[in-house]
Amino acid sequence: MAKVLCVLYPDPSGGYPPPLVRDGLPQLEHYPDGQTLPSPSAIDFTPGALLGSVSGELGLRRFLEDAGHELVVTADKDGDNSEFDRHLADADVVISQPFWPAYLTAERIEKAPNLKLALTAGIGSDHVDLDAAIAHGVTVAEVTYCNSISVAEHVVMMILSLVRNYLPSNRIASEGGWDISDCVSRAFDLEGMDVGTVAAGRIGLAVLRRLAPFDVRLHYTDRHRLPTEIEQELNLTFHESAAAMVPHCDVVTVNAPLHSETRGMFDDDLIATMRRGAYLINTARGLIADREAVVRALESGQLAGYAGDVWYPQPAPPDHPWRSMPNHGMTPHISGSTLSAQARYAAGTREILESFFGGTPVRDEYLIVDGGKLAGAGAHSYSKGG
């Protein structure tokens, strides 16, 4: 019997379960690159239901308990006396979401001698100390691609919301106003602008594809250059680095993993090289942008807007300056947790657990760390020691 410790965000304020908004979800055949969707032997949930909160349990309880395993689900993850820490000592598997991350630091991994698998229900495993996982033989896996398109759609929404000044205009209408001058004094067309992405992996490339019909000039930088046919198809301009790209862009979107090369990348110095009045979108990780530098750039007008749904820490404290800075379009970390995405990452979590408990290999594309080294998607996205 194994102990599975699952950390999920709290239930809705109005109680669980909330009513189903739609009857079912669209059926997808595969992901855009041909990768197949999660394929567990069965699921014990209704697609379109809220699965990512504590009572949703990712639809795992029946599956795990029928197999004789113990499932502990909690939202209490921070502090030395958290429920997460109390159960971690004898946990074999830890499941967490990027939207409500259980930070598996080196110290916590050291205190978890039974831990064999750290599983991200979603994508992005930077809340796990990967070097410590390597040192302790802990396998790290995530449900690759499950919510990449969800995030890409959120990026496009945020770009349009900032450039068109949608959020303040909606607020004016909601409050009974008709202040057209106030609405349009910061509104522009996206058409004709230069838009660049820092990283052009699954999310970044999906953003580029969705923006191409807007008749913008597209730029990108990535440690792995895209194939020539894709560059030609989308009329992309490649830059060797973010520093080389951002001076040429009106809009910059960050779609890179957090590691030593990207931590604090958007600081005062880099933002100062951007076009005055540019927009910065960050749905990657909060620590890629320097918190105070972003605030200063918005207050000075160097940035016309900043939008994102990633913070540090998560959840962000009530006094976090990104909640009150001017011209922002922040959301809680929700871009990859749509009900559509939840059905995929819940199914993918079960698929990984079925492989883990059944002694069969976990899909290579799901692996971040395995056998004491970076593996699969992790070997592509991260570097040891970073």
C-alpha cells in the first residue's frame, strides 16, 4: 500500500460541487503536434466538473482506494505545521498543481524518506527542487501538453485586453458610466504591432499561431530554434536572446520555464530597453519578472500594461504590489486550470499513477526527472544545477 498526498486548491466559496455549466466537453483527437491525449484505463469523474479543488480530488479516490492505497487531500501546504508537512514524512507520492503549488524544497525532500514520485497535475515542475529530486532518486513527472493551449488562449486574451483597454472599459460600463474618452484614451489596434515570445515551445508556438491572423509582425527567442518551415509559414523573426528581441517589440509574452537563466530576467535593465509603452504578458512564472521593476515601469509609463496570472509566492499575499499597480490585468493562477484542462490533467495524473503502480514505464514526454537524472521533457527544458 502506498500513501498518496495530494495538494489542491480550496473548494469554491459557495460550496462544492458547483453546478455544471455545460453538458460535456468537445472531443479532441490529439494535441496539435500529434501527441495523444492522456489515456488511463478508466476515469471516475465527469469531464467538465471541477476536479482541481479539494473535494474534486482529481477524480482519484475510488481508483486509489480500490487498489488499497491511502489518499490524503489537503489545501493546507504552507508553514512547518501544515497538513502537507505532517503527512509528507511517510508519503510515497506527492501530487500538486502549479496553481496551488506544494513547494517540494530540498529540505522537505530530505524529510520524506519514502517519497518516490512527485507528480504535477498540469505542466511546470519548478515548485520541485529538481536537483534534490535527482540526488534522492525521486521521479518527477507532469502531464505535458494538457493545458498548453489553455494557457495560449489566456495569453491572447490578455494581450487584447491590455491593448484594447478592455478591463477599465468593462468596469466603467458595469458601474453605469459611459465615459468613452476614458475608455479609448489607452485603446489601440493590435494590427501592425510587433509581438514577441520568450520561448517558443508548445505554449509559445501556439500563441504565435493564434496571433498570426491579426496581421502582426511576429518575433521569438528560444534555446531551440524552430524548423525553417515553421519560421517561413508564420513569417517569424528569430532573435538569439530576450535582450536582443525585446527592443523590437510592442508586446512581449513570456512562455519559458523558470530556471537559473530566466529567474529575474525582466528587471529594470531589460525593461528599460523595451519600447516605451510596450506591454508585457507573463503566464510562465512570477519569478521571471522582477516584482518591483514591473511596478516601477508601470508607474513611469515605460510599460503601458502588465498582465499575467503567475505570482510568487502562490497564493500571493493580499498586499502584493501587483494587485494594486496601475494598468495591470492580473488574475490568480488560472490560465491552465480551465475545466477543459482539468479533465485532461486529471486523466493524465491517473495515467501516470497507473504506470507507476503497475511497474510500467511512464510516458517519456511526461518525465522531468527519472533514474537520478533529467529525462524526457525535463531534459529538453531544464539544465542540471539550474
